Amino acid sequence: MTDIDNKEFGGERPLFGSENLRLDKVIFHAGESALKNCRNIEASRCRFEGKYPFWHVDGFVVENCEFTSGARAALWYSRGLRMSDTIVDAPKMFREMDGIELRRVRIPDAQETLWHCRNVDIEDVEVKNADYLFMHSDHIRIRNWRQNGNYSFQYCRDVEIRDAVIYSKDAFWGTEDVTVYDSELHGEYLGWHSRRLHLVRCHISGTQPLCYARELVLEDCTFADDCDLAFEDSDLKATVRGGIVSIKNPASGMITLDRCGEIILDEFIKAPADCIIEIREK
């Protein structure tokens, strides 16, 4: 490994095409593509101020670093990233990447982040201002996650989330094979048009949750007082602790819950229209 310590770079492509570098306390000022097309890079206590620093990189470690607002679109078309204890204060991060590990990372401006990524492993991460987070990504594992941002996880596949707090309307639309454990899911129109969405011991809030879903499973979930018109045109198997304000036109399956304020079954219910709704409290 070649060590570069306490240096400053700027302009276009200062370390383009480098291999086997260990960077410590390096500042990359305004410019573009500082480490584009590199291999085997380690960056510790570095500051990135310019655009596109890590494009087409194969194998890199980023620890205790800072990406400023000027470092937008910093990590694209790369593979084999391990990032820890880092602040990413720029949008449009992590695109078209394979193999991402994030630990103790904060992303205060996470708009349009994590698109078309695969093999993602995340723990102890907080994201804010995160509209359109995780689009068209797959093979994702997340633990201890805090998120504020809408339209998240749309069209994702093979996702497992544990111990999360998510504030997002239109979350999990068009997903396949997503399982969420022991989490809070806040926001209207949750999980529409999903397939095999599985929620275990989750708390759900927001109007019209879980409609138009196929093979939906809920285990011991709870619903807030604003959850009305749930399960329209969904086929599901659900066990609910407590009650739901209202259920509207579930297509098939079985729902077991303690109470329900209103069950709406009208002329617009879709076939086979045979969902069993079992109320524990009489």
C-alpha cells in the first residue's frame, strides 16, 4: 500500500486510476472524479468536497470521513464498499453499486440515494430528507435504521429490515419478498401493489395501508388510530393485536383482530371476495 497523509488535492482527477492507496487526513477540494477508476483504496479521516470522487472503484474502505454538500453523487458504479463512522451530507449517493456495507453512518440529505444497488448490508444508520430512497434495489439487509423521507424502497426485492423507525408515505410500493421485523412504519399508503410483504410485530400508522397487495402476511402487528380503509383488494393472512379503524373490500384470505370500527364490503369488492374477518372481542 502507498500512504498519502495530510495532503490536499483539487481540480480534475488528481488520483485517477490509482491502486493500493491508504489515505489519511486528506482533503479533496472542489473538482471532479478524484478517485475515479481506482482499486483497493482505504480512506480514513478524509474530507470530500468535490463531485464524483468514487466512480468505477473496485474495493474501498471509508472510515471517519466527511462528504460535504458539494460532494454530490459521490459513489456510483462501484463495488465492494465498507463505510463506517462517516457523515454523508450530500444527495444522490450510492448508485448502480454491488456490495455495500454501512456501519454508523449519518446521511442528513439522502434524497435519491441507493438506487439500483444490490447486496447491501446496513446497521446503525440514520437518514433524513430521504425522498426516493432505495429505488429498484435488491438483496438488502438492514438493522437499527432511522429514516425520514417519502417514496422509499419502491420496486425493491429481497429485503429484510429489523428494528427500524421509518417515516415515509408510499413506502414499499411494488416490492417483492420484503420482511420487516419489530419496526415502526409511519406514513399513508403503505405497501401498495407489493408481493409477499411480510410484517412481524410492527406498528403501522397512516391512512389506507396495505392495499392491492398479493400474498401479504402480518404477524402480531398493531395499527394506530389513523389507519382507515385498510387492505382494499389485497389477499392476505393477518393477525392484529388491538384494532383497526376500518377495513375495506379485502379480496381474500383471513384477518384476525380484537376489534374493528367498520367493515366495508360494497359492490366494488374484487373476486373472489371471500376474506374471513374474525373479531376476537364480541
